[in-house]
Amino acid sequence: MTEKFDLLVDSCCDLPFDYLEQNNVQLVSMIINLTHKEYIDDLGKKFDYNWFMEQLKAEAMPSTSQINIGTYSDVFSQYINAEKPLLYVAFSSELSGSQRNAHSALRLLEEDNDSVSVTVVDSKAASLAEGILIKEVIKQRNEGKSLEEVLAWLDENINRVHAWVTVNDLNHLERGGRISKTSAAIGSLVKIKPIINIDETGKLVNVGKTRGRKKSLDKIVSETKRTILNSEEQTILIAYAGDLEAAEYTKQLIEETIPVKAVELLPMGPTIASHTGYGAIAIFSFGIEK
């Protein structure tokens, strides 16, 4: 009989808390810092998402804190004491130090325990690029697949997840060091919209730009069409930071140009949106290997 494993995710996966709870997935949360207060990104359990989007729309500049070693140690200890296998599919190690802290917590626990059945996998992804992997892991676990089978699937498919992103607010990219202050100022004046994806290492990379909002949305749809494989079998995920109208336009364009099983719209979580700003739109699918 295949031993069941538990699943842990972080709040950068942008899957709704209710969905995670229904599928017996444990959540470990990032912290958002805004107006000198700390807020727990619990993916909608208690966090007031609409309030947060209004803050972003009003040009608030929140920051985020990585998950610390102590938090990971507390969570991992529960499973070590229960002698139950745990799989943690983690936010890209190229975008946060959280995963490094998870490994540090594991090393400390290994010093005091003979057996530590906790596996940490680098998703090399953010937002629903991480989420689309987790949804498949949940599906496979529900089908009775073993941890070894799931890990083999992840190894084969992590670099097949494509994320095509555009942002509407260049100031957040400038603050994160991805563009210069001058580029942000000039770009905002002439309505430049960057096109971003996640490369094979898990880094965010600026790969192009357009002029105007509509052209940027058209571009991320065309890039999705170029890189997707077996589209008829897929549910494409779209994450949106507050701008539902833009997300619905993007969904309609996908449905008109790419034969897909379905398209699902989900709010971009507050941790990720803190770094993209209001109005970011991202499309996620499986496709050619990066």
C-alpha cells in the first residue's frame, strides 16, 4: 500500500485558501509590511484582499518578508514527530531567501532526529506558475500516486511551466531594481509596458516591451500560444492584480485564439502583487521545455 504524504505550500503559490483547505494542503505564509504594520498573507483566509488592492491602486509600496527558519522548524517538526512524509513545493529560490531558510531548518532538525522525511522542491516559479504545479501534485496525490512518482513528475515538468507577465505600474519594477528610475519615468510617460517571464533557473527576466495596455495583453497571449503544448488538454491559469476587466479581456482572447480545455481567473496574491503593483496580468501554462 502506498504511504500517503502531506503537502506544504507557501503563500506565493496564489491558490485560494479555501481550495488548499479542501485538499488538505498546509500553508506557510509570507509577511507583508505596509504603513508600518505587518500582515499575514494567508491567501484569503482573513487577509482583506480588496482593501490591499485599493492601497496598491493608490500607489502604496508594500514590502515583504521571507519565511524564517523558526517558522519552518515548527512546521517540519510536526511531521517529523508524527513520522509522516511531507513534500514542500517552494517559491523560487532565485526570488526569495525563504527556501534557503527551509533547508537550514532541515539541517538543524537532522542533527537531533534519526529520520527526517521532509522533502523540499524548488518550483523555480512564482504565483500561479507555482500554483499550476501544486494543482497537479494535488491531483496525483488524490489518485494515489506515491511521493516518488510525484517527485519524478515534478523533475520532468518544472521547466515546462511558462509564465508570461505584464505590469501596468513601472514604479514597482524600479523599486525592485529591474529597471532604472529614468526608465520608469520615461516609460510611464510613453505608456511602455514590459513583457516578463520566468526563466529555467526561476528568475524573472524582462524579455520585451510594448506600447499600450492592450498590446501588452495581446503579446502575453501570443507568447503563450507560441510556447504551449497540448493546449486542448490544459486549463490555463490567469492571475490578475485587481484589474478584473483586463483579466477578462485576456481570457476572451485566449479562448478565441488557443484551443484550450478551460481558462481560470484567480486574484494575484498580495505577496506577489506587492512586487508587481496594481494591474499586473500573468498567464500560466505547460509548454515546451525552457
